[in-house]
Amino acid sequence: MDKFPQIIADAVSARDEYCKWDQSKIIELLELIATKLDAASEELVSVAAKETHLTNPRLVGEVGRMSGQWRHMAAVLKNKEYLQVSIDLADSTTQPPKPDLRKSNIPIGIVGVFGASNFPFGFGVGGGDTASAIAAGCPVIIKANPGHPETSRKIFEIMMASGKQLNAPKGLFGLLESFEDGITLVQHEDVSAIAFTGSTTGGRKLYDLAQSRPVPIPFYGELGGLNPIFVTEEANKANATVIAQGFLDSVSLGAGQFCTKPGFLILINGSDIKQELSQLISKSAVHEMLNDGIRGLHNSKREEFSGLGYVKVLAKGPAMNSDVEPLTIFEITADDLLKNKDTSLIEMFGPTAVVVDCKTPQQALEVANVFDGTLASGVHGGTGDELIQLGIIDLLSRISGRVIMNAWPTGVAVTWSMQHGGPYPASTGSLFTSVGADSIVRFRRPIVYQNFAHDLLPDYLQDKNLDSYPRRVNGTQHLAAQ
Amino acid sequence: MDKFPQIIADAVSARDEYCKWDQSKIIELLELIATKLDAASEELVSVAAKETHLTNPRLVGEVGRMSGQWRHMAAVLKNKEYLQVSIDLADSTTQPPKPDLRKSNIPIGIVGVFGASNFPFGFGVGGGDTASAIAAGCPVIIKANPGHPETSRKIFEIMMASGKQLNAPKGLFGLLESFEDGITLVQHEDVSAIAFTGSTTGGRKLYDLAQSRPVPIPFYGELGGLNPIFVTEEANKANATVIAQGFLDSVSLGAGQFCTKPGFLILINGSDIKQELSQLISKSAVHEMLNDGIRGLHNSKREEFSGLGYVKVLAKGPAMNSDVEPLTIFEITADDLLKNKDTSLIEMFGPTAVVVDCKTPQQALEVANVFDGTLASGVHGGTGDELIQLGIIDLLSRISGRVIMNAWPTGVAVTWSMQHGGPYPASTGSLFTSVGADSIVRFRRPIVYQNFAHDLLPDYLQDKNLDSYPRRVNGTQHLAAQ
């Protein structure tokens, strides 16, 4: 596509103009996009249903998530904390004397976004990465996922129409569709950051490209995880039915195509839960997978895994029809996992998960120790349970961006305190989150102005306006005036 | 050195123990190290003077900077904002229901630090990188700069003695001296982040190693910059003497071996300043350079630069004796710079800088546009001056971590609001700073606890303690109770 040079040129012009928009105008844009997305919900759902096999209620909910993310970003701007205003007043009495320093942050520049296959709305063309970059003051060029091109175009049109209505620069949004354009995007000298949601393999390749540029740029890849959930011996006895049902529900959500799917359930003498799983699975319906490519990849991984000598099938869901992959729960022992870490600890993206049998809490700790970085992990049990007393929380904290008690990792709330990321390979930047208020941080770069004439400073760094902003002055926090 | 495996093993044990230290105990350690460094000042200065050619007053000041950084980090912990506590209370009335989420951050793990050649104290074994990593709760393994091995060992002994006095784990500090050990450090699977201060060439090589690991890790490289300073046409007329003297003082500080040296002074019809420079330079004394290697590199770059057809020598300082490189100010025209960007825009690490002649403010803007990322930049002039009205501040903001008005970039205050970093090649991570309060952010990773029993949460996330911490609750800021 020879459109690419034009898209970049437009984005460069947009960058220089858009970074001067004040907060209130950006807020207006964010809220307008949210409104327009909601208004187009019915049409968006119907297009996406044709392209993805996702169910209607799920898609309706996900449009709400998408528009909600734009509104949440508007709230983040209104909150103003993301500006991280920090002022040091000059002090000539110290040795050396202290200069007047006024620190905040500015938009990082043009952001490239790679949309995900599994969430056409929430993590797609108009998803959280795009919303947070636009909120941060950055033009966005999006490489649409090939799994849902029409849906992507439709969302893009809505964003463009919103921009036009508010006289935003034309290049504020750009859309790419070809694989080659995606590669060029990551390598282009005018692109300042990349946000990516997808597989570890694909993400790592693009990450390597971004890091080996003459000028390397931040690459925020959200790649997934095995999301191991541990169950204490006590919880197995006390809550087997609830835990087994919760696990099946969480694994089968979206036909298992969630980056937060609990891929491994680690039990200690867990026969009660295993028995419940075997029985409850007969009622666990899943829907068709996203597309044939993803289904094929899942099936070949499942086949490879089931072919390992030490792997048993613990439970298998009903085969609805030939278009649907039935839910499959494998079983392995902790001994075998510990002996075969590399072949056992793999992500099967689809309606498949693994139960791990431990003999003792100590062995469960050993298992926790061999997991790589993951988006989420969790434990079912009570404070006094042996596994918890032995320190499972510390081990899970070390590998996870999010740790969960007596609940499941699927469902990533779009809120102020969410952390969706984690040590590699959960993400390529463990200090950042791709969901929640702090996702905006990725696209603003700190800068300090020293000894400046006030009329040349941004509004929020001038003495006369400071009251309106949360800020640190000489190391002391102050709230924004109400 | 076969000590390496033992140093890593000790650091791993230290990591697991030290991350459980509470804030008050870490503060005690930071303050004890500061006290012991001050107490050893005389000895440290005498050892460093032998190894580096730096002057006594400079070294005395720099020991104060070093100990001051440890005290400042203690103040950062007392302030508690670095914990970035954010709480979402559960809300079952929303759709989907909101879980209880408690977000903060935890130590990233073992940190490798590469000390700089030019600041044996401020950016050396006991410099800001080490202080901020220790404050963050991370063990540190330091690769000492070969330019001052005895100084490095002495500082290391003081940190070790401080740790011992407070029963810190033995592996909290580790010291490496060989080049090969430095490479192994960057690649070791148990190392979670690297902080580096040094040259662009060396830093980029290590950065590439860190990014191409099976598990990539953050590499915080502070690499330097050309730090261009612009002078408006009006300021040239009004303040020629002051500006010329300030420039010479800033360039000659530390014999020009500062990463914040103003390498380029950009004038618009600046004959007044050029005349002052020619005269004032006769009184600009510099001292010996750090060592023969750095001197040799500087001289060969200076020679190469002076050999370019369009380069003139504008002013040359007195040749004190054969051990001292005289201060050299080159002159080139903006036309030549714009035609020969790659050969003109080079860093000459030493007592050498370049004056650029522009004919118009517009041409000065063109010059600003061709600079790469830099730690600092600045402008001398008043708000109404043409260059400023035309938008030089926006252009400088785009390439700089710090922008300065009517002052000079050397002297990086250790304060709450400092930003020492910038777009590549100023640093390899433009979202971070290596000096000031926010430097601690580099070594803590966000994590959220979902639906947790309170007695399993860190102190600062439990309801009963929240009052003592600055925090965001459901998106609203609260100050810590006094």
C-alpha cells in the first residue's frame, strides 16, 4: 500500500498541532468518541459477529468496555494526577544553590498500536492502547488485526468522524492493514512508541525490531501468560464445587481465548476438585473459536501436549458440533512438571487447561518457582492455610502483575488501580500497564524546565495555576483545590 | 574472576531477605551509609585525587553530593509517594461488578550498576544509581569503572560495613572489576535491571545485550548529549559578557568531562559574544583530564573535527603545561552544520565546544531541528525575543529531558524535581531519570492485589494503615495524615 508515507506525514503534522491542545479539548474528544461508539453499538456488534464467532452478549458487553475506556481516560485527564507536577522553588541559601525546577511530562510523539485478535473492541483499533495514547496527546497509527478487518474499519471511521467534528488534525488517527506496513511502522524514525497486544512469538519479533533501531523506542507488548491458580489443601476440602465451577467458567470464557485464562490449576491432594471437574464439565458449553488459524494453532498445541507420555485427559466437555472445540482439562503430576518444565509450561490459546497434582504444599511452592512471568496468578484458600503460611503469595508476587485471592483472572476491570502487565513474557515492559488509569503513563515523557519565565511554561507549571493541580512542592504533596 | 558465581548467589539470597525489610530499616541504612561516607571524606578525596586528576575542591564537593544522594533517598522513602498506592474499593452494583484492587509496587530484583569515569563519587560505586536501587529494596552488583579502582573499593567497603552494622544480608552489595564480569552481569538470568552511566558507544553495546536476552530487562543508560544552548539576537547585544563567561565556565568545569557540558552554543549574528569569548578565554584555566585514555579519545575527536574544511578555531585558552589540554572553542556556520549534520554533531568529551553562527532566528530553528535527543538544552534571552516567540522552546522540549533559561546545563541538582535523562541517545529510557527523587521509580515494579485478605497485604495497602500514606482511592487523591 503506497498510502503509508501519507499516513506518516499526516501524523507528523498532527503531532505538532495536537500536542498543543489543552486538556479540556482532549476530554471533549475522548467523550465524543465514547458517545459515537455507543451509538454505533448495534452495527459494530453485527459486523464483529460475522468476523469473529464471538457471541452477541459478549460483543455487546465489549463495546461497552471500549467506550468505557474512552470515558475512563477522560476521567484520568480530569483527575490531573497523570501530569505528575513537581516543583522545586529556587533556594540560593543552599550549597550548591538550588535552581527553580518545574517538572511534568509531555506527549511522547507518534504511537503505533497493534490491535489484538481476541478482543475486536476492547483491545482493537479503538481499544485501550489507542484511547490512552490519544488521551496522552499523541497521534496514533493502528495496525488492524487481520481477524476482523471490517470491524476495524468501522471503528476507525467513528474515530475519524469524531476528530473531524472537533477540527482535530486529519493525521490524528491512521489505519494500516498489511503485515508489511506493520513492520515499517515499528521501524519508522518518526514513530516514538509501540503498543502491542498479541502472542509472545509475534510480540517478541516486533520488540526486537523496535529495540534494534538506530534510535530504539519503548515497545509496550502485552503478550499473555499461563496465569497459574493455586488451591490450598484446605480449600479443596471446603470449596471443591465452587472452585471447580469457577475454574471451568473462567477457562471457557471466550472459548479460552483470553490472555488471562487460568491455564494451570495447581492442587494439593485435590481429588475433591478433580471429581467435581469431571462431573461439572458436561454442562460447560463453549462457542466457536475466533477463526480457523487460531483454532488450528490451538489444536496442534493441544495435540502436542496430549502426546506427552505423562499427560492424561482429566475431563472433556461436550462436543456441541464440529465447529466447536470442546473444553479439555488435562492432568499432570507436579513431579512430571518439575522434570519437564519446558514442554509442560506452554500456553494453549483456546478452551484447554491443565490441572497439576501436588503431594504437599512444599511441592506446590516448587511448582510456583518454575513459572515464568505472567499477567496474573492466584490462590484459593484462607489466611491460615498451610500453603499461604509457607509463603505462596511472595512467590506469586515475584512472577505476576496481578495476584488474586479466591477469584479468577479473566475479567480485567478498567479502573484506577488495574495492573495488566507483568514480568516477561507477560509483557515486554513490566513497569507499565495496558489497562487502567496508569496506562496513559506509557505515552508521556518527563521533562523539567529550569529557571523559566512563567509565561513560557505550560499552564500547569505556572505559580498562578498551581492550586488547580495535584502537585509536589519542595517534596511535599498538595491536593488540587476543589 | 571466579568470585562472580558467589556474588550472584549472595545477591539472590539477599534479594529474598531484603525485599521484606520495612521502610524504616531501609531509611536507617541509607542514612548510616551517608554518615559513614561523610566521615571518610578526607580519605576518599585523597585516594580519588591520585586516580583521577580531579581537583580537591571538586572532589570534596562531590563526596557531599554522594552522601547527599543517600540522604535524599531516605527523604524519598519518608515521603512515601513513591509507593504510588492506589485502591479501588469493591462495588457489586456496577456492570460488570468491580473487584477490590490494591495497587502499589515492589522491588524489581537484583540491579546491576555500571559506574561512570567522570564522577567517581556522584555516579560511581556509591552514586545515585546504587542509592536509588538500595532505597527501592533491591540488592546491587556494581561494575566499578576502571578509571578509579581504589576509590571504588573504598566506597564499597563503607557500604559493606554499613550493611553489616545493621545485619543486612551479605549479598546486598557486590563489586565487580573486570570487563568480562560486566558482560556476564548484563546477561545473567538473576539480574532484573541495569543502570549505566557512560558513553553512547559502550552503553548501546550493553543495551543491545540486555534487550536480546531470552528475558529482556530494563536497561537505564544515561549516555550524554550535545546540550545545545541558543542565544537570542537580543541577548547577544544585551548580555554578551555574562553569557560568554558563563559558557566558558560551564564548558571548562571538570575539564569539560561532564555529560551536561554545553557542547554547542548557537548564536544569531553573535559577534559581541564571539568577541568576548576570544578575550575572556585567556583567563579560563582547566585542569588535567581524568586519564590518558579519555584524553587520547578527546584529542583524536578534536583533531578530526578541526580537520573539517568548514571548521575554524574561534578561541583557545592558555596552555598551562603539557599535562593539560587547553580549552578550545571552534566555530562553524549554521549553513555548514545543516549541510554536514553527521560530521558536525559529535560529542567531544573534554574541554572543547563549538559556536554555531546563524544569520536569522529562523535559521536557528532549523539548527534546533537537527539535534538528536539530549540531556539538556537551553536558551538565553527574554520572553519577547524573536527566537522565543518563533517557538524555540517547543523544539527544545521535543529533544530534551531538561530545558534551561538564562543558565547553564552543568550542575544537576539532586532534588525532588530533577529530570536527568531524555530521548535517545541522551538515555536509553526517556521515561526515566537517573538523578532526583523519581530515580527510585526505575527499580520498583507495579503489582495489584485483587480481592485479598488484609492480613496478607503489605502494611501500606491495608485499610487500617491507609491514613499514613498518600494514596488514590477510587480515583481521588488523599494526603498522608501528618
